[in-house]
Amino acid sequence: MSRDYEPVPGKWYEDLDAEDTFQVLSVDPDEEIVRIQWPDREIQEIDLDSWHEMDLELAEPPDGWVDDVVPDEDDEDDDEVIVDEEDEDDDDWDDDEDEDYDDDDDEYRDRE
């Protein structure tokens, strides 16, 4: 018996014909494309017509599955963090002890 599930990003499905599970990554209704990810991290795009022809069941993630972001092959350097050394010294901008904020008139006044 075939069930017609709508593709929902983040949900897992079992392809009963292939006897394998996969996760929906995204759905592009304009292009009518569903991006799926197999447990081996292979990503595949299928059209919505093919999706509706599949014999699917809702499924649980595979044992030991850890959700993480799969980086694009072109974006290998995205993990690199650049720290501007000048910004590190800016955290003491509010340490001026000569002024205090007065809540009553929303102005600064000198502390004595």
C-alpha cells in the first residue's frame, strides 16, 4: 500500500522499494525539486513527480546519526574564523567611571 507523504525538511523517510532511509534537506516548490540526503551523506535531487511515485513510510534517523551541516564542496574555507585584534580591545568601552546614566532624565551626569 503506497502512502503519499509530502516532503518535509528534516524528516526521515524509508523508500520501501530501495529498503533504505533518507532525510529531506529542502523542498523548492518553484523548481519542484526535493533535495534528500542518504545515510552515507550522499545528496540527491529528485523532482516532485518522482517523489510522489515513491513508496514511502515515515522513518527514524539511522542509529548513531548525528545531524550536522554538510559543507558545500566549494566552501572549504568557511570554517576559518578571522579575528580583528582591534575589536578585542573594544570590550572596555563602557568602563568610564566618570559618568553614570541617570534613568530619570535620560542624560548622563558626572559622579562625584
